[in-house]
Amino acid sequence: METILYPLEWVVANIMVLWHWLFTALGLDSASGWTWSMSIVGLVITIRVLLIPLFVKQINASRAMQVIAPELRAIQAKYKNKKDQASRDAMSRETMALYSKHKTNPFASCLPILIQAPIFFALFRVLNYQMRPDANGEYASIGMLTPELAQQGHDASVFGAQLSETFLTSEGSAAKIVSAVLIVAMVATTFLTQRQLTRKNMPAAALEGPMAQQQKILMYALPFIFVLTGPNFPVGVLIYWTTTNLWTMGQQFYVIRRNPTPGSEAEKQLKARQAEKARRKGIVIEGTGVDTTVIEAPKAGQRQQPKKGGSRAKRKKGGSGTPLSQGTGHDDIPDSTIDPTDEGGDKKKDGND
């Protein structure tokens, strides 16, 4: 394990030292626990910026898996009661063909997590081994992390808790309290990140079936795992994991808000925002059939012209009880000029027959 992770430990240690140098150059205390904590936050920023292309790929893969969920359920239903090997092979071929058609697979959505796991363990080893004295009380060096800096990082503390202490190994109450708060924050952010992805950015069809159940189990299982393993992590590792969760939540929120999955609740909210924005600007949204043009009120001092052919005041009625203007062609003639004896409008005067 040490041989495999050593190159990654070297990279992690150097990134931390570079951020530590930057914060020190800005005037922060080199030995302060806050300076070293911010160096860990800088490590998170560096790693997550490098992982942005993979994060985009994860979002696209996750979205594609949600879209093909109904087709996957159809394939599973087709071979549900068939236990023979030929049927299993056929189901596997059809499933792989579906993945190939949509250029996705279940593992693509796990890439950022899978890549972050070794970094997580590398940081754990740097804090737990490189920044701890050996049996002789001496500190080892790795990359730009000299023995002096390693000792300085080991002794650095926030709220009285050293970054290298864990909930289980610490003797003081300060480290236990800080560790407990960070464990709760880590568990909460992990749960909310999963919930945001599954509940807000999934179409209704993807919320049913075996895959939806698996994601629901994962949403509750991961936080529970961190509850069990968190007490073994150094304070610095807890800071790293909580920070990376907050980054994921913010990044996910931005992507879901701007480019949601078709048919999801997030897409409905996006369309509602677009409709409201269009209404304020007086724009007709294509395909909605709703004219959102704003009619301006007449300016002060400007006489508003009556609409031609609009509603009039009450018409006088003739002997037949029907409005005289109906069918007469006199719509534009004032009522006072109409002869009340002229019911049809075409009657000839007496003596002219």
C-alpha cells in the first residue's frame, strides 16, 4: 500500500506546502493551525479544479443512466423469470448494447469519487504518518515537506485540536468536540449532496425500479459508513472531506440549476424561471402559446382612441325588439341619426313607391 500510494502522497504533500507558502507570504502565521487548515482547503480546490472534466462526464453519464432507466427496466422485465444461461447472456448483451447506444455505463458516474478515494487515503497517510514523529521522535520528509514543516503541521491546531489528532486517539476534549462537529458536517453534506442529485435532478420515471432503490440505499449508506469510520480520521482529513463535499454541493447546484435533466423537477423550475423572466420583458415564449407582451399604459396628456367596431352603449330597439344596428350596415352612424321607424334600414319613404 505504501509503495502504491507514495507518488500520490508526494503530490499531496507538495500541493499543501505550496498553499502553505502562499498563505504565509500573504502574512499569515506559518505555524498557525488556520494556515495549515487553509492549505488543506487549497488542496481541495486544486484537486477539484483538475477533476472538473471528470465531473462533467459524471453528470452526463448520470443523466444518460436516468434517461435509459425505463428501457433498462423493460429489459429486466423481459428476462425476469428466465434463469437459463442463454437468457442471462441475452439480457447482458441487450444491456451492454443499450449502454453503447447512449455512450454511458454505471461506473462513469462514479469516476470523481473513485479518483478522490486514493487522494483521500494519501492525505490520511501524510497527516497520520509523515506529520507524526517516529519512535525516535524524528520527522520524515517527503517532497517539499521538510521535517521542520512536518513538525510544524503536527503541532498546528484549530480550536485546541491538532490537525493530526483523531476522535479516538485524542486525550483532550477539544479535539473530540472539533472531530464530532466535523463528522456531523461531513455526514450531513454527503447526504444532502446525494439527495440533491437523486431527488431534484431525476425524472419521475427514474425514481422507480431497482436502480432508484439502489441509489436510495446509497444515499443513506454512505453517511452511515462515515459515522462509523469518521472517528478514525485525523481532523485535517475531516476538514478535507467536508470541504470537498461543500464544493460538490455548490458545483452540482450550479449544473442542476443551469442544465437540468429533461423531465426532472429542476427542469420544471428552470422553465418557470424562464417564463417569469420572459413575462417581465414582454417576450412570447415559443411553444407555450402564451403571449407575455406587456401593454403599456397611455402616456399622460395623450387621448386614447376608441376601438373601431367595439362595444357601444345601449342601442335603441325597434318594434321587433332587435337592435337596429344589427345587420343594417349603420354601425358607424350615431344613434341620434337613425330613424326609429326604419326597422330594416331599407324601407322607402311614403309617396316614393
